[in-house]
Amino acid sequence: MGSILHKVDTLPESFIDAQPEQLADLLGGPTLVHLQGRRERPLFVSVLLHGNETTGLLAVQALLQRYYDRELPRTLSLFIGNVDAARDGLRRLAGQPDYNRVWPGSECQDTPEKRMMSEVFDIMRERRPFASVDVHNNTGINPHYACINRVDHRYVQLASLFSRTLVYFTRPKGVQSLAFSETCPAVTVECGKVGQAAGEQHALEFLDACLHLNALPDQPVADHDVDVFHTVAIVRVPRSFSFGFGDVSADINFIEDLDHLNFRELPAGSTLAYLNDVTSLPLEASDEQGNEVAARYFTMKDGLLQTARPLMPSMFTLDERVIRQDCLGYLMERYPLPAQ
């Protein structure tokens, strides 16, 4: 069976101002392109792993416009991911796996998409990338932040170029940055909601800065220059429960501004939802080892779903499709950086 990956050395002239929904026809499918620059070792950038997260694409288009008639400071290897979902403005199509859960190390079953990500990874490993950047949006209210999967000074240095707010995680498996963290400094940058010019500009300037780096310093970033949080659990809503936001008929009636809790340190006893005839804890939470730990973080009291201990959410979302396809959000704790 043939690969679904398109491998090219140039992009069509019209790529620079193509709309996300036009890319499937323009490129023919997921595409890996290598654009030669002054420094040989490439910066690897992935965009549109989720078809409705368009900030990365717009930032790359602006970057290529910026260098339209001059040499890139460093070779750029660009992977343009789920163009079929982008045509419909969706994270992924029904029947597709999540493009950011099938990279090497994934626990997902074998699919053409999983084989494609292995192919991309193998090609890039041979090219010895200088660094890897995966650009994303999120649906809740979050600051712009960067994720790392190894607490290594070079990785922290790279991430801190984007934001002082850093998140360290090792699950879910199969994400792009986790795979590439085995080969080079790798980061996922979360650029806020889709359609915000500030996110597009932030991603553009970060990518341009990465292209100009000669090396990533192997010295510690000062503690006071970054806030590092460790993702300790992924929170999901079991399919057996209905839920809504301000929906009094739902089993779980989440507070309407749930996403405003992101990156806020919540005390124990903070109310997250009102419950209707719910007799068992209506959330699931898995830790980094995959253990079920919801009872550690949540409790039911007088018909309310509350926090059982101080915690900090991230990426809590009001998007019901994202909650069903992926998760409600994540829980974090502060994480001290190693001094040396």
C-alpha cells in the first residue's frame, strides 16, 4: 500500500496566500517540503496537525512571504498535516485518527496516518534537525504557552523564546514534540484561539527567531524568567454522561465560564459543575502512567462537582466536539527546574 505522504522540494506559487480549505486540492494531501537555507541543519515545523488550527499555517505563509526574494537563514523542513480536515474546518474527519496522537511512540492502532508520521520522522531524523516546532491553537481561554517533553536546558531555552509560561508533559503519547524530543530540542507552541492576529504574529516572530539561531545554549534559564508547570493528569468526560455549560438538563452542568479557570491556581472546594442525579464521580483522569486518578482531584458534595485539592487546569474547553474527540483539559502542578 502506497504512502499518503507527498514529498516535495518546492511549494506551488499560490501556497503563500492559499486558504486552509484550498490546501487539499493544491497539495493533494499531507505534504513534507524542504526549503533550502543558509544553515544546513533544518528547522522542522509542523502545522495543521489539527485541520481547524490555522495559526501555524498563516504564520508559515507570512514567513515565506518575508523571505520571498531572499535566502532563508536556515533550511526549513515543513510538514503540512491534515489538509482534508482543514477543507471542512474540522480538527479531524470522522474515521481519521488525531494527527497529533500517531507519531512514533503512539499507543494508537496501526493506520496509514501512523505509518506516514513514522515516515516523516525517519526522513527528518536522517536530516538531523536543529530543532522542531509544532504550532497549535486551543479552544479555551489560555495564555500563549510552550510545551516541552524533556527538562533539558536547550529545550527550556527554545521554549522560553516563545513564552515565559512553559508546560512539561509526557502524556498523551504519540504527539509530535514527544517523538522529536528524542532527536533534537522540540517544542509545541500554543497560540491561543484561532483567528487572533496576535497569535499569528507571535508564531511568525518565533519561527523567524528560530531560523536565525546559531545554537541553543546549554545553560539553565533563570527561575525568575519562566513559570514551569507539569501536566499531571488528562481529564475526560465518560460517554455515559451527558454534559453542557449552563444546561440544567445535563447530567453534568459545567459552569459557563469553565475555560476562564485555565492557568489559575484553584483552591480545594472550587465548584466546576452542578450534577443531576449523578451517583458516581462523572469525570475520568489519567496520570502519566495511565492510572485512573480522578478521585485524587475531584469530589462530589451536595450536588456539586468540586476540586478535592488545590490544582491548576489548562486547556479546559467549552467545545463539545473537542471534549468528546479528545478531552476536557489537563491538570498541572508547578515544576521546579534543575539548577545545573
